[in-house]
Amino acid sequence: MRFRARSNRPRTLEQDLTPLIDVVFQLLIFFLTTTQLAAQAQMELDLPRERGEQRGGGRDPGLIVNLTRTGEIVILDSTRSLQELATIARRVRLEQGEIRPVVRADRGAPAAALNALFTTLRESGIEGVTLAVSPGR
Amino acid sequence: MIDATFLLLCYFIFTTAAGRPEDRLSPQLGGSRGGGASDLAPQIVEVRRDAEGDLFTIGTRNFRQRDRLAEALRELPREPGLFVRVHPGPPVSAAAAAMQAAADAGFERVTYVPGEPGG
């Protein structure tokens, strides 16, 4: 019986790092993308084309209300009535204290709808809002 | 490696397309009677719409263009703040234009007042 002579070379365990790097990259990209998406997860609206106050970012608004061109109120992808808006605003205010909601209103929406929205927010105890604009001119 | 590069490429393409900047205007909310009898010498911009389009009024002076409105607002004192009363006729863009004119004129305290129908 012949046995192969043992090699004198030291045995090293070589690990292939490629899958690890792949997974790390994938995770990194996933978190980067989801973070970005969370920030951009907002309704497609043609906002008023104004420069705004150019003061930089503010604090957490607590509530984001969208107003469509047809005057519908949309919060988190659900259409809401003024009564529902009042309920939501009161609840958020109760949970978070003083809030300054962001109102994203389509530039072509009737001001009457914006008036009704602002009146409802005011009657819910909210003293100020942030009106989103798109610096376009 | 190709996987990662491709995904990075997708990420940057997507975020470039999706990341449109937004800015803001920050009015206080006033009641429909804001700027009325209880306020001392209120400075009010009325925003209406007529047959010719959006109309901005300060007292007896009428303006069609936002730039002219901003020029007129610069003549007013800043301390009392400014009321922007928006009547039901115009679109949101006219209300935003009035508030932008106020911001351009240096008013830090702007109060949005919903106008009453027919007012």
C-alpha cells in the first residue's frame, strides 16, 4: 500500500471574502435607499413655484397634509375629510405637543379648500403651519 | 462587484430623479376675522380673483404682479406684521405669491387669514 507523503507546507484556511463584501454592500445600499425613500415618500403635487424663506430645514413637522388640485385632503396616502383631519391633528398635538404641520398644496388647488384646511387646523389648536413651495423661478 | 456597482448606479439614478428640493413659507394661522376691529392698524393684503386674474390689494392700492406687491410692502413697517387674507376665488398659487412677497419684503410675522365667501 502506498501512502502519499505528507506535505510540509503549513495548512492555511483561505476564506473567500467576496460574498461578505457583497452582502455588506447590499445592506449598505438597502439602508441608503430606504432612508432616502422615507424622506421622499411624499405625494406628487405641483407645488407653488416660489423661492420660500430659504431658512434651511426645520424641526419634525409632526403632520404632513397634502391638498390636491381638486381640493382633496390626503394624509399618508388616504383621502380624509375635514372632520378626520381635525381628529388626526388633535391626536398628533396631544401626543407631540405643539406642532407645525407641513401643508403641501397643489398650486392649482382652490384657495377655498386651503382656507377650509387652515381653519380646521386652527380650530384644532394649531397656531402655525409650513406651506411647502418648490423653488422654481 | 458588478452587482454592487449596478445597484449603486440604480441608487444614484433614482435619488437624483426623486430628490427635488422643496422650501417653505411659514405663516401663522388667523381666524376669518383676523385683522379686524380688534387689531390696531392692521396691515392687510387681500388676495382675490377677478375677470383679469389674481388681484392683490393693500388698502386702496391694487396690484396684479407679485413684484409690484413686494415693492409696496417694503414701504410698510415690519413690526406690526402682516395679514394675508385670501378669499375663496383664487388658486393656492396666488396665496403663496402674496406670502412670498411678504417674505421678500422682510416680514417675519405673516398671518394667513381665510377670507369669508363673498367677502
